[in-house]
Amino acid sequence: MPPTEPFPWSPLEPAIEPAAEPPPEPSIEPSAAAVTVSSRPSRALDVVIALALFAATFAVYYVSMRYEGPTPYDFHVLLANAIVHGQVDLPQLSWLELAEWQGKFYTVFPPGPALLLAPIAFFWGPGLNQQIFSVAIGALNVLLCYATLRTLFRSRAVAVWVAILHAFGTIAWYHAEVGSGWYCGHTVAIAFLWLSLLAALRGKHFFWAGLFLSVAFLSRLTTMVGGIFFPIYFFGDFVTIAGRQSRIHWRNVLAMAAGVAPGVLGYYLYNYLRFGTIEDLGYNLVIHPQDPSYVHGLFSTKYVWIHLNEMFTTMPRVLPQWPYLAPSLFAMAIWIATPALVLMLRAPLTRLTFASAVAALFIAAPNLMHGGNGFTQFGYRHTLDFLPFMLILVASGMRERVGWIAAALILASIVVNTWGVVTLSVLKIEGF
């Protein structure tokens, strides 16, 4: 189905609120009406800031990547080259999570990053560098974060500080610069979550919002349920309720569905090409029955408490020699990895914060019920799947100003993540 309207690529349009619905919310929700023509920020300055954020992030990530060294887990590049040659199977390699089916080998991961890399691989060939791709997308994520927050909030300072937090104060830094197959999927999914939010927030382009969400889904499957953000935040654009009567706005509903459809259908097709069924058999083929991480099967509610415990209580490892403290590659509490996340607790209850919190919880749920916690990792990498929604909550918690507490927490987050990257990628010191 063709798009219902073109997606506006200008990154600096004023915010567009969801359709009004009774009763009005007595909140401090950002409003386009509140940002008058005379108070709109200079688009040129915002473009300069966005590009500077991209360039600085790319430079730091690239230097980190060079210290980290090449990843042997470049299966997105291998799959991209296979796709170029009309195949989806990979060579037999001694990798974790490589599924064997009827004498052929397949990566268990969805094909989103490989599909993006395929046009480049067509010209570049097998020498394509997956880590540079991951670093570039990671830098793009920071630009998109800034553009989204400038759409939602009046304060340029808040947008700048939270974008810097995204770049250097969250675990997005480490996972983007390492760029392995697992981590690259997270990085790409973040980019398309930001694009999906931008498409809806700037002009209510629900087809594009759905399409970008479907690409995020093809990179990290759990992100699809984050689409719950749209019917909550833009409720009045999908359904109008007047008294006992309601009216569905089918144009917007079908536009969103048409955008999501290619990703879902593409995922089913990918499964069929691999396994002869639309069911994803990948992990079922690689999980060993005696693996303690999957003692209750691939998914179970019995894993939830285990993961919550790891997510909030796991400490760094104490070493008997310098540097005396090292990140645990098994997991590390998210409030240690990014102290600024506590600002989410200050976010006022508005339609924006409610929609963001519900979307984050929806994405977190299947990760919490999954047998493995994602190790190896810095921090708790499954939180990357809903990082954009957490950063919106952080920005909301700052309440249109950068106070000294917020600044201190963001700087502390940068210190922690610098320590993590230097310890793991430069000094090659790690703990379990």
C-alpha cells in the first residue's frame, strides 16, 4: 500500500500534538501552541547542534572501536552478502547461536541490519565493516534523539544534555562500538524507534511511523510491542469517543497497519526461506536442553524475578589489583550503568510519559520472560530495546530545565560509561 502522505525530512519542525480528546489533561504536557512563532528556535542552530552531536559521537565511537578491535561476529555482513547472492544461509562457522537446519546453517537473528547492509554489500562485497556501520548508526541515534526531544520539549538545553547522555552516558556507547551481531541489532533498532517517533510526532505520518517500527522489529523483535505508544499518545487520531458513541479513524489505523505489514510479512518470509515454515525455529535449534539459562524453556514467567534481580542489584566486580573495579560482563545494575535514569522518577504524569512508560514496559516484558539475560554485555543490554522511551522519561523528569542534580547525574553517567569502555575495550579487563 503506498504511503498516505510523504514523510517530512526536515528535522526541525514544531511539535504537533495528538488530536484533542475530552477531558483535557491538567498537566504540563508540551504544546505546539505554547511555542509561538516568535519563540521558535533557530532551525539553523538546531541543525548545527545535531550535526555536531553526530560528528562528536562518531569520532569517539570510532576511536573506541579501534581500541576494541574487530569483532568475529559479523554475521549481518555475511547475511547481507548471502542476500545479494539470493541466499539466506551462512557458511558453517564455530559461532554461538548458529542454527543448523537440513544441512544448512542460519543466524538466529532477524534480518533487519543485513537488509540495510545488502545494498552496500552489493558494491563493497565481503570486506564490508559491520563495526563502522554500527558506529555510524550509533552516532545517527544521537542526532535523532536530539531531533525528537526538540520536537517534544521547549528547552534546547534539555535536548542537548539528554542527547549527550544518550551518546556517552548510556550503554549504547559500548554496544555500538563493539558492533557484534547481537549488539548491532540493538543499535539499528534504536535508530528506527527514533525515526518512528519522529514520523508520528511531526505531522502524524502514521504510515511512516509504522514502516520504521517494522524495521525496528526486523532488528529486534521485541520492539514491535512498543507500538502501543501510538494508540495511547495519539488516541484521538485513532478513535473518537463522544458520549456512548465512538468512531474509528480508519485512515490512520490502516495507514499504521500498512506501514507495519512489510516488516511482519518480511519476517514470516525470512522464516519460510530458512525453515520452510513461518514459525521462527532459530533459538529452538541452538538451545541445549541442559543449558541452565533455559531450564524453564525459551520463555517463562519464572525468569522475570531472576532478570529483575540482575537488572537492579548486580554490582561491578572488585579486583585484587588495579584498576580494582571492573564491569561484570554477566550484567550490571542499570542505575549504576546510567545513574541519570533515576530522573525518570521525577517525570510528571502526562499522556507523553504514560505512553512512554507503557511502551517501555511492553518491550521489557518479553525480554524479562526470556531465558538468557543477554550476556556478555556492559550493563543490561536488553534495556537498549526501549532506550528511546526511557530517555523521553528522563527528559520529562528534567521539567524543561537542566538543574544541578540533573547535570550531576548525567556527568556521573558519562564517567561510568567512560570507565566501562576504557576498562573493557582499551585495557581488556573484565569481570564475571
